Amino acid sequence: MTLVAVLSLTAGYVWYLQSRKLKQTRIQKATGIGLTLDTRAASGKAAASDGAAGNALRTSATPRSALTPRPHVSWLDKAIALKHSDLLVLFYSSQTGTANDLADRFAEEFTENYGVHALVIDISEESPTTMTAFRRRQLADSTPKERWVFGYFLSTYGEGEPTDGSVDWFKWHFGDATQYTSKLLKSAEPKDAYASVTYVLFGLGNRTYEHFNAVGRLFDALMARSGATRIGAAGEGDDDKSLEEDYLKWKAGVMPLMAAHYGLAAGDSRDALDARLQPPLSSSSVPPYLAEWDECLDDATAVAFNQKHPYYARITGLALTREALHLELALPPGLSYATGDYVGIWACNPPHAVLALAQALGQETALDQPFELVMDAAHPSASSAPALFPMPCTLRTALAYYVDLHATLKQHQVELLGRYAQDTDERDALFALADHRDAYTRDILTPQRSLTDLLVQYSSVKLPLAVALVHMLPRNQVRYYSISSSALESPQTVALTAVVVRYPMVRIMEGTATSWLQAVHDGMTAQKAAHDPSQSSSSSSLRLNAVSVSRTKRSAALAPPPFHVAMYIRTSHFHLPADLAKPVIMVGPGTGVAPFRGFVRERAYQAQTAQPKSTAPMRLTLFYGCRHPNQDFLFRDEFTALAAQSAAGETGALQFALVTAFSRHDGAPKVYVQDRLRQHGADVYAQLAQQGGHLYVCGDASRMAQDVMKTVVAIYVQYGGMDEDAARLAVRQLKADGRYAEDTW
């Protein structure tokens, strides 16, 4: 990626931020989508470029202050306004967009098959108390009999946590709890608002976590206790294996039962395989505009930054080594974090991927034309259609910043491609992939084939742009990284550490976020070398001065500053104990060590700054594993130096020990972190069982975390004089007491 391309990232991010504040919704997210290309000539104030990459985002003829946000309308008011006695209301809570996608697909298919209007509602944008108003309406004598069915697509994040956007919803249902506990199943009070409610439920989770689908199971139990009636079985999707297959199996069973509840049979409204989704073109009276990026740098106390409202942070340092990328971001006053939290960032698709898809769609000459997707008010789900992304915008902006170009196509999307194939053989081949799971797995899922890949291979497919944006390309999602800095040591700087991901498949595939960060590093290096010839272009570490911005005068053509990242802080339950005297054991192979770098720096800072100087030891033991000490040992110099200083008694109250495990070290036997834990079993047991210590595990959930847990159980058996069942109960109690914490993926 060239420096010019890297610089062009910033305008899209800013525009994303500002347009989110407007909450403009002019978009239909189902079949009835119109696509308008604005081909007016750019002249005078009508054009402003965000860099040589050519994102021609135009200024609005209307001042931004005149663009009024659409007032929020509750789901109940929307439902009443539809005036349909038969209605399907689907709620979703989503961390990565999957639950949103499934809810949209479910609503669209049920509407097509049975003609029932549907609303799709984001739980994060609604007050849970609206259900109480619905119940009052049910009980009112003047209310006509309505057959409304509610659906819930609920994601469980991590170890039994609700998604970021559904925390308030979760608290309302479960007495201010913020994550699953076994007591909630018994103590949650029934909700009268759900009495007589009819519903369907599909939970999303990952079986590698102990509390699989906890949010969905908790809610299902509460609904039963409240007198609600579920249609069919509760579905559970396992993201560790095949969530898509789980969903399709559940859907096939529940939809006929829903139809029977409504007294309906499948009609003729379902499109035949050769029918195409051809959205009508329509015009838009809203001209494109250029966001005023410096609004994003205002006082952070003025807005709550979250998954939908990120902060635009300046990069103050970015280091690239053979092992990883280390990024540091400046935080404004009012935006804080705790050591052990996460930082979420939005990445950008590389220019070559943007161009490749545009060419496959036959839109390469329209990349810099502003366009808008216009809602078809006659479509059944028009009233609940959310904004896909800020519009109007250029196609280059949409493909670079707002959609995931690397997403693997799903089977139903492969079928949709077949509908647009001009060649009969290609059409039949695509339909065969859509109909046979084994073939789809072999040719699409395993090699992770994207929309671009399929359009290139099946060149007769002529896919309309609106269909591609609405039905084929998921939204670009935030990526989460454990914070690797200490909030006490550097409260106004947050750091993250990540390995550049490359998948050795049929061809080399790169992780979107980490590859983008590497490109940003390369651009920063090139810029610094251009200003300072003594700075080598291959420099591995950079630190930038603050960008000075004048806010006294606004300019529609104001260029955004380079090297900023859209981000926000996500809180976690992965924090050090408040009692400094409690021993801490950390197990973090690979990039799992990132939060422990923050832990270690925090305790070191506390040892240095304690007044009066603490005499009680602050004991930390880090079990770190990687392949080779000279190839992928993250923070090697930092950890080994501190361990040596601690052994020499030079770190005050801090007692830091480093235990390493290498699995590919010059022909030596493979050693993993669980092996080292077993070797130090007596000390591990003493710290946990006798000294009230805390154990933290970060890294791979499918194997490493489970192996560590088995090892800890074995340690309790060997050194605690108990049988395996008692040892398991003891370890489970550690988790219940908050002394065994996991941050796994």
C-alpha cells in the first residue's frame, strides 16, 4: 500500500463518525432497494477530495447544522403504525454482526414465504421497558386481538457476557447483573411484560467457552417463568463449528410451526431460482457532503464513545518487528480505560481489494461517483430498515470503509449469484454448490472464497451493485484487542499488540485489521523518512508529535489529519485484584501475553510509586509460551530484563518471575505452558489454594485454555490430596469467586 492510500483512510473514518451522529435512515435493507448514482459534474464547492486516492466526497448544499437527526421511534410505535394484525417482531443483540444478519434473513424469508410483515429491531437502540407498554396495550379493553410473534437472536460474548449494546437490556431482565452466574437461573424474577407473549429464540455462542449460549438460555428460562409460550425448540448456534448449519436446521423446524400459529401456508411469493432481485432505480434529493473531521476531536466528555460512536484517536507510536505490531493511541480527557480492558478498532480494506471487486462488478469507472440506496416504502419491511452505512457516499468509500470484502460467501448467497449467471453451466454449478453442503464446504467455506473470488471465477454473473451491497457484503466489524498498557502508568495512552495475520491457504490471505496496521506503519515510516533523511525507511519504531488543529474556522475542504484510528474502549472483567498482596499467576502464550504486559507494568508502577514504599511483596508469575525464543517471543527484552532485576532485588516490593515454554526450539522437545505449570505445580497450588492468589489465562480457547484447566485440576489432585471430582469443584469455585479468569478466543 502506498503512502497516498494510507492517508486516504482518514477521511472515511471521520465521515463514518459524523454520519453516525446524524442517524439518517434512507435505506431499505431487503429486496426493495434503489440505487442512485450521482453523476453531476463536480465544480466549485461541490467537490472536495480526501487525498490523491480520489474519494470525491462532496460538500452538501445544505449546512450540516441543518441536517436534523431523525427522532427515535420505539419498536412498539412502529408496529402499531403498520396496522397489521399479523406481525413478526425480531430483536437481535450482536457483537460482530452475525445475529443481525440472521435476524434480517429470517425476517425476509418468512415475509417472502408467508406474507407476514416483519420488524427487525436492534436491542441496543430500544428501551426494554417498552415491553411493559406492550403488555398494558394487550390488557386494554379497546385493543383488537393481534397475532404478534416475537423473535430473539441473542449472542453470548466471552464467558457468559451480553454484547456491548445489550448490557442495559440484560440488567433490566436480570437484576443489574452484567454476566452469567449460576444463581441467575434460579433468582431471576419473572417479568409480567412477557405474560402471554409468543416467541421464537435462537442463541449464538461458542462451545469452547464454559457458559455456552448463556444469555439465550437465561432469557429462555425467564420467559418460561414469566408465562410466555415458545414456538418450537430454542435454537443454539455454535460458532466454533458450524453456526450456519445450526441456524438452517433450526429455521427449517420453526418456520412451519410459526406458519401454523398464524394459520398460514406457504404461498407463491417465493422467488423461483431464476428470478432476480432487481431493485428499481430512484433519485435522491440529498446531495453528498464532506464531514467536518475536527468535530471528532472535541472534548470526549461530550459523547459516550462505543461500538456505534468511535473516537478518532491519534497514533503516537507504532512499532513493527518480526514478531508483532505494537500500536499506541492518544486518548483525550474524559476517555479512560482500566488495565485489562479491550480496545476496538475499525480497519480499512486495501485499495487493491477495492479495485478488484469494483472491476468484478463492472463498476471500476464509477468508484468516485457518489450514490445512495433509496428505501422502497412499499416493501413489507421498509419501516424497520436500518442504515447500512452513512450515505450518500462514493463507491470507493463504501467498499473501503463500510463493508467486509474478505467475508466468505454463505450458501444462500451462492444461490443468489446463480440467479444472475448468464451462462447456463455456471448457473447450474452455482446452484449445485448452494444445494450440497459438502461441495460448498470443499469449494467455498474451507478456502474462504469471497464475493470477488466468485465473480472472477464465474464471469457470466452480472450482479447489480445494490444487490451486492445489501445482500452479499456484510458490514465491516470492529476488531478487538487486549490492551497491553497500564492505565496507572499511561492513563492518556492506550497500547495494543497484534500479530500480522496471514493464512497459507490456496493463496495467501491476510487479516484485514493487522495487515492494515502494517500498511499504516509503512506509510508513517515513508512520511518520516521524507521529512528526515536520517530516518531509514525500514525503521521499526516511530513516535509522532501531536497534530495541531485549529477549530476557530470551519472549512468544507479541510483535509483530515493523517494517522488517526477510529476506536473505542470496551470494558472487561479481566482485571488485577485490588489487594496488592495477593499473588498473581498469568498464563499467556503468543499474543495472549498482551494484557499481561499491562498487568506487569501496572504492578511495577505501583511498586515504584507507592508512598510510603510497600514492604509487602507483590508477586507476579508469568507463564509465557511461543515457538522460538529468537523468532516470536513478544516483549522478550522487557520481560527478561524485569525478571533479572527482580531476582537481584532491584524492583522493590515487586517479585516478578518469568517461566517460558518453547515448542520449536532447535530440535529440543516441544514444551507448552501447561507443561511448565505442571512442573511448578507445588508453587501454583500454594499460591492459589493457600495464599488466596488469582489465576489469569489469555489465548486460544479451543485447546490451550482447556489444557490449562485440566492441568490446574491435576495440580489440585496431586498437591491438595483430593480426588478428581473434588478438584474440579475446587477449580470451579475459583472461577465463581473471580480468582480464575479467562480471556480467550
